[in-house]
Amino acid sequence: VALVVWIPQLRLARPTAQVSGFAMGLLGDRLAWLITIYFGLLSMVFYILLSWLPAIYRAKGTDPSTAGAILGVVTAVGIVGNFAAPIVASRLHDQRAVVWATSGLTITGLIGILVAPAQTALVWATILGVGTGGAFSIALLLLASGNRDAASAARLSSMALGLGYLFAATGPFVAGLVHAASRNWQLPLIMTIGLSAVQLVAGLRAVHSPVVEGSTTVR
């Protein structure tokens, strides 16, 4: 389906000059790092949930099929957040409200998993799905709005997604180590809540930062 959508783009005119090299100037750009941190942390939180949420609810006494279904709800409901967050953000003068909402929902859902009984799992799964899905869309919106041209957007995307995913991949492993050391899921969940809080701060600062200026390239 995606291929069918992209094929017509081949008819469009292409730039006559291609900018080669890696934009080293981005490594010294404040906004580029804020977006990278925001994207990396929201991805890390989602990967931790993707890896360990069923195990967390199994530890609470939930049967295996229900524990797996809870994770399914998080990923399915995330579609709602994916579509809703950028639409709401585009209609607001101050996009900090959407950053607050998406990260706040994620933190609320994590707290619910930490302290609430297993019988309310679907409530927290729904909240988490909207929060994590919405945060992902906001990260993509920041990538697009933080640049003056397409070339800068491509460089910023390379940095944010490359370093962000690399950083995020360590999340499930670290959470598993913390669980193994503490022999409970409380500490990993508290750690994940802390990551979401830092994500919120990075997102709020990224929204009102000037456009990316790091355009120096190494050829």
C-alpha cells in the first residue's frame, strides 16, 4: 500500500544539487539534541512496555492470555494517539499543551500499572496507548517544524532517529537487569516513569526552541 502511494512521487522534479556529507554542526545544536532525547526516551519507554508489560501483569497474577491482550490494547489504541496528537497540535497556538497531554497520559498510565490492581489493567493500557502513540507523532512533528528546509530536516531525522533508536534499544535490557537485581517490577516501573518525566521536559523545551542552525557539513 505504501509503495502505491509513493510511486506518483517519482514524477516530481528532483533537486539538481545534492548536499553530501554528515551535518556535524547538528552535534552542537541545542534543539537537535532536545528532539533526539525526546524521541529516544519515548521510544525507550515504548520498548520497555513492549518487552515487559505482559510479564509485569503475570507477576500481578494475570493469566497469560489476558496479559498478552493488555499489550495488544496498548499498541492498538496507540493508533488513536498517532492520528489525534498532530491534528490537535496544528490547531493550537501553544503546542506545549499536546506535549503535556501525551507525556502526562504516559506517566499516568505507568503510575496506574505500578499502584493499581490488575483488574483495572485495560484502563491504564488505553491511557498508555494514547500517550505513547501521540508522543511518537509529536516527535515527527518536531522533526518537520524544527527546520528551515528539506535538507536540514533530513539531517535532523538522521541524527534523531539514528541516535534515538540506538539509545532506546538499551531500555528493555536495563529494565530487565533492574528487575533481576530487585526481584520485583516496582523499580523498573519507577525508572520508566522517570524516563517519561525527562521526555516531557525535553519535549517542552524543544517546542519553543529556535529552528536548527547546525548546517555545517563535512565532505
